[in-house]
Amino acid sequence: MKKWPILLLLLACSAPQAKMLTDILQRKVTVPDNPQRIVLGEGRLLYTLALVEQGNPLRRVAGWPGDLPHYDRQTWARYSAAFPAIKKIPLIGGANPGQLSVEKIIALRPDLVILPLYAKKPAAQDSTLMQLDAAAIPVIYVDTRVDPLKNTVPSLKILGEALGDQQKAQRFIAFYQRHMALIHDRLRQAAPVRPRVMLQLHIGRREVCCTTVGHGNLADLLAYAGGDNIAAGQFSSVFGQLSAEAVLAARPDFFLATGLGDAQQPHRLQLGPQVAPATAKQSFSQALASERVIAQLAAIRQGRTLAVWHNFYLSPWHLLAVEVIAKTLHPQLFHDLEPADTLREMNEEFLPLPETGTYWTSGEKSGR
């Protein structure tokens, strides 16, 4: 009988410790102190994990959907070459990260499931959460895409605490806040005229012009960087369409586009970790020329154009987009700001694989 107290003490010491977190939806969730089997609800959460995890950011990932190799072959190629084990991570869904197999998640017996928020919540999301709760699998939500200005810093704190690396998370938070504050403070103090901007998503990918963002997401980042979005108030949803004629009538001062094509997509705007600067610039010129109606815009003909990597909107990497847009729209106010130096510092201080590609490019005057 005297052995029982000692045995109970040993069992208590060996049992996994737990802690209470509040996720981005203000849900109280009990999570293990040091989770070793994590399931991601989106593969492109890699971008954020790389900023808060040491070494291979996927070393503890036991399952994820297949959106990363589908939507970002460049990052997939680089990370799978550097960390071959990620090729063996079981899939819990396909390219649409909003459609996950609950059965596959449960079968993986994860310590923790991390899910992102979406601008349009998948119909099955509530059911997924209920089933995982019933299986006693902790689930936390984070958000760096729907309301990036409000939710990025809290989400980084949540991830740092959940993953047990609060020190690195806090270092990046300080870096992020410092860079974002510089943009905010200068614009507030100078109060410059805000140029009118047309933002076109995935230029060259669709035959119909023009897919854009009215509010939230990239629209919020554009406004933060000192732009006046011509799509603001034009539709109730986050994403929507403006006709080419409506864009021409709005007469924007600048034209901003996004894209993420690669060498296998020569007819699209090419940007990303494996794209050379000359390739990016040439592909942007071709993409602009292919938009025959909006190519008539004075902003395009006079070279007041900018293209940024589309996947910036998914993660705290959006601080780079904010810097590039702010410098483009207000060159005198931000004459000393060098987004390339920001990326270099991110490489040196936070990222396991240095990024050496091209994430933004500008257009040239058409001469017409």
C-alpha cells in the first residue's frame, strides 16, 4: 500500500501538462503544454509557423490539407527539398482547405488542431468543430487573413503560447509592430492626399475583368498603406467584380495587381521565391498588355503600376506588401523605407529558409 502514493506521483509527473488558451474567436481551449502531433487546417499556415517555430516549422505537423503544393508550388518545392520529411505528412483534405476530413483528423490522434478563419466560412466548419470536440481533440482558431490588422498580433501570441515558443513569437511581434507603426504614424502625421487605387487579384488568370476586394483582407492593407480603394462600398462581400468599364470610369491614380505564377505558367504574372526580378517585370508587362480594356488607363500607360505576391494576404508577411504599397503611393514620405531590407532582416532573424525570390515588381510606361 505504501507504494501507491509514489506510483501516483510518478504517473502525475509523466502525464502531459496542459494549459488554457483563448483563441481568436475568444474560445477557451485546454491544450497540451508541448504538443507533438499537430494538424493544420491549411497548409499555407506554413508562412506563419516559419516565423514562430525554430528550424523545420512543420516538424510537429502530423496532418494537413494539400493546398500548399497546389497554390504555391514554389514554396512547396523549396521546403520539401530542405525538409524532405514534409512530403510524408498525411493529407486530411485536398486543395480546398475549407473541406477537411474529420475522420482522417481523428485517426491521426493529434494533440492539437490549428484552423484558420476564412472570409466565407465553409458550411462544414461548425460540424467539424463539434466532431473534434466530441473526440476530445483541442482546436484553436487563428486569423491573419480575414481581419489582418486586428487579429495578426493576437494570433501570433496564441501560436507562440500553444507551440511553447513565446520568446520567438514575441520577437517577431515586436519586429512586425515596429514596421507597421512606422507606416501608420507617418501617414497620420503627414495626412497626404490618398491616391485612388484599382486592386486587381490574380491578373491574367481570369478572362473576365476585374476581381477585386471591397473590404477586409487586402483592402484593409491597401487603406493602411495610404491608398483609396475604388472598390470600397461597391459590393457587400469581401471579394467582388468590377467591370472594365467601371474601372475606366473611376480613373484610378494607381493600378495594383496580385499574382503568384511560376515557370510552368508563362502567361501569368510570375512572383514568388523562385522568380527572378527580370522575369517578374516582363511577366507583369505581358499581363498588363493582355488586359486590353483596362490597359487604356492612364495609370497603366504612365507606369503607375505595382504587382505584389498574392499570398502576402495569408500571413504576417503582409507587412512587406504594406511597405511596398506605401512607398509606391507616397514615395517622398517613405523615401528612406526599403522593403528589401525588411525581407533581409526577416531572413536573418526569423525564417529557416532565406527568401531570395521576387515578391513585388513595377510596370513601365507603355508610351501610348
